[in-house]
Amino acid sequence: MLPIIHLVEAILNYLIAGLLGLAVGSFLNVVIYRLPRRERIRTGRSACVHCRHPLKWYHNIPVVSYACLRGRCAFCGGRISPRYPAVELITAGLYLYLLWQFGLALESFIFAYIFSALVAIFFIDLEHQIIPDVITLPGIVLGVAVSLLPGGMSILSSLLGLVVGGGSLYLIALLGDWLFKKDSMGGGDIKLAAMLGAFLGWQKVLFVFVASAAIGLAVALVLMAFSRGLRRHRVIPFGPFLAVAAMLAAVWGDRIVGFYVDHFLGLP
């Protein structure tokens, strides 16, 4: 009887995590759309981006409404971006993974916050080439505050991560400005790196830099091979690569670094 109870409990936990992820993803869609346009997030009903008609509550059911409406506005028939269900499904998938990886532990809730912020940053920077301070600056403060909780990394590691993360990109930006005589990296990337350092510590934020550079290079080469527009404009935001690398570092950073040290550096 006891195993059945545990199974039912586990199913309920995953169901709740998935539904919570969908709900948070729906909220993140509001953040992604409104923040770059300087619109208030907490006030006003959601409306069609084409006809501005306020949506009914049943038009905002995560994923389900998009599928039932076949990706079209119920009032004007305008196309709804597939980004909306994508963000909802990605967030739900991340929440489910965190529950599977850490269970109902403090790490799950901390990483759920970080991942939610990174999902919003990924899509905002991808479309608008900006990383809002309203996400990163509170994140820096919260990252340092989390280090004060028992069982986590020390406050010193968090502060070092903040300095190493933000300071490294700041120095790279100064060097790039000097070499290319123009802004080579935005301040948003620097603040994002500082936030990641505060949450992850200086060791993992260094991994984030290496991984994001590798991912960015691979994506850039592929896009340059198949897109003439990229060759002409050469605008590739760095924030999305930092976001993806940070997620990898958060859950697999220790294992990846440990594997590299054991197999390539030969250190005990």
C-alpha cells in the first residue's frame, strides 16, 4: 500500500510542477512582450497584438487556447506567434526537470526562479537586443541573499562570482570598444553575468563564459553559412547564449567541470 501512496504523491507533484510551469510561462509571455515596450505588467487585460481586442479568460489557457484557436486571434484572425506556447512548454519542461533532478528541495525553487528569469531574458534579447535591468538588478541582490541561506554556497563565493562575472565581461567590453572603436557588448550582458555569478559562484560562471562562447560560435557559423542577412548585419545578441549556458552550469556544471578535470587535466 505504501508504494502506491508514494506513486500517487509523485504523480501529483509532477502534475503540479507542470501546471505551475505552464502558468509561469504564460506570465513570462506577458513579461517578454510588455517589458521591452515599457508597458505595465501588472495592469490591463491581455489583448490581441493585431486588433487590440481584449482577450477572454479562456483565450489565455496555456497551450490549449493556442491549439484550439489554431494559432489565430478569435476576433480578427491575426496570427499568434508560436513563441507563446513555446515559452509555456519550455518553462513547464524546465520545472519538471528540476523536480526530477532535485525533488521538493530548496534548490528546485531557487533554480526555478533563475530559469524563469533566463527564459524571459532569452526571448527579449533575441528579439529586441536588450536585457532589462528590472530582471537582472533584483536578481543580483537575490543571488547574494540566497548565499546567506544554510546549506548553500558561501557569501564570499557569491560576491566573488558577482565580481568575476560582471567584471570579466566589463573588461572584455572595454577591450572590444578599444579594438573595434564601437560598443561591442551591452551593459545588459554585463549585469546578467553579474547576476549569474551571484547565483552560481565564480567557478561556474567561468564555465558559463566558455560554454556560451562555444554555443555562440557554433550558432553563428551555422547562421552565417545559411543566412546572407547575417553576413550583412552581423547582429547576434549574446544574452541567449549566456542564458542557455547558465542553465547547463546550474544543473550539470559540477559534473562537466569534474569530467574535464579528470579526463583532460589529469588532476586527482
